[in-house]
Amino acid sequence: MIFKLYNCDVGIKVDGVAYEIPHVVEVQVEDPERNRLTRGNNPTNKVGITFKDGIREPKRWTMPFMNMTLALKTVLDSAFVDQTRLEVYAISRDDGSSKMAKNAILSNRPQQLTLDDSAESMHVSLEFESFDIDEVHKA
């Protein structure tokens, strides 16, 4: 299942230092965990047996954003190379609901998505993986 979050304040914590990422286009959270049904070869079994699928796979956060500073690029490149554990958060500006990925890692080196003369060429993609996700929903 994929969730897309918009209108959020987004940031990361690296070694206890918080970095706000102000120009995030969207945050996409992919959760591979699913409830599934099976029944074997018995077609008369209409109830089935439940099981969890995807629990060995981490949840993935993808964030394209604009205007990465050289200082942040240096920190993130180092975090990628060293496999540093990070905290990533997104807080809704509408109602204060939040998602936080703890003990996350950068799954690939931060990179520019396109190279041309459009505004999209300023987008940089960050991808994180974590098993430790917290959510706080506010009404």
C-alpha cells in the first residue's frame, strides 16, 4: 500500500542534529505488510486461513524535494556511506498528524532526478527504509 502525504513539514535527524527540508514536493510511504488469505487445494473452504505477507520488508519513504544545500548533501552522502541511522518525520500543517520513521537508513545516495532546464530538474530524491514507524492521528 502506498500513501502520499502533502502539505507537511518534513525533516530528518542525523546524529541528534535536526535538519528541516523546506521544499518537499510530497512524501510517499510504501508499506509492504498485508493480510492475505489462502486455503490450499480445497475449493469448498470458503473461509480460508489468514497470514501476514511482507513483514520481512521495510517500509519505504520516498521524498522528492527542491533546493538541496551543499551542507545537507554532505551530511546525507556521509550518512549513506556510513549507513547511519536516522529519524525522518512528516507533520501535517492541516491538523498536526504525524509520521515518523525511526532507525531509518538512506537506501540510496541522494540524487538529482532529471537534468534539464525545467523546475523539475531541481528535484532531489531521498529514499529511506525503516521497520520502526510511528503515526499520530489528530482529528
